[in-house]
Amino acid sequence: MEKSCPECGEKIIGRTDKKFCSDYCRNAYHNKANKDSSNLIRNTNNQLRKNHRILEELNPTDKTSVPRTKLLAKGFSFEVFTSIYVTKTGNQYFFVYDQGYLKLENDFYALVKRN
């Protein structure tokens, strides 16, 4: 049985379990398959990465507090996060992966790291 490359359609020569004719075709095929399908997804992922970097930078000791203006000055977006954790007392922590924040009084935020 003759197999053909799913990327370019060329005949595959070599091992019987080989799926692609070359490394170039293999990489091109998987890059297309894993490409973000829309600008919305790409922009959201970029903002999540940016938010995570900002929280990591401002919270080197795993627990600190910063003013809202400092977060905004670095380009932090409060609309993009990965999860919410509600404590027994009703406090809402917003998390960007393992980095979280909690709104405090006087426009300050407590930054925490989930272990």
C-alpha cells in the first residue's frame, strides 16, 4: 500500500509507520493544526501572558500589595483572568494561572501566588 504525505501529497518513502515525507512537512502540518484560529483567541492569550508577567514581577515574595495605578501603568487588564476563587468569608480572588489578586480598600490589591 502506498502512503502519501498529509501536508504535500508526495509519496512517502522509508519506514512503514512514517507519516510525513520530510521534517518540513511535519512541522508545517502541526503548525497549521496548532495555530490559534482567530484574533480573539490570540489576543486573549497574549493578554493572559502579559497579566501573568506583571503579577509575577510585582509579587516576588508570593504575597504583597500594590496600588491599582501601578498595575494599570504596566498594562494590566482586570477583564482577563483564568479563574476565580471564593473564600469561606466571601472574598473573591482572581487568578491568572498561579498568580492571583484580591481587591482591598483604597484602590489597593493583594497579590498572592497559589502553590
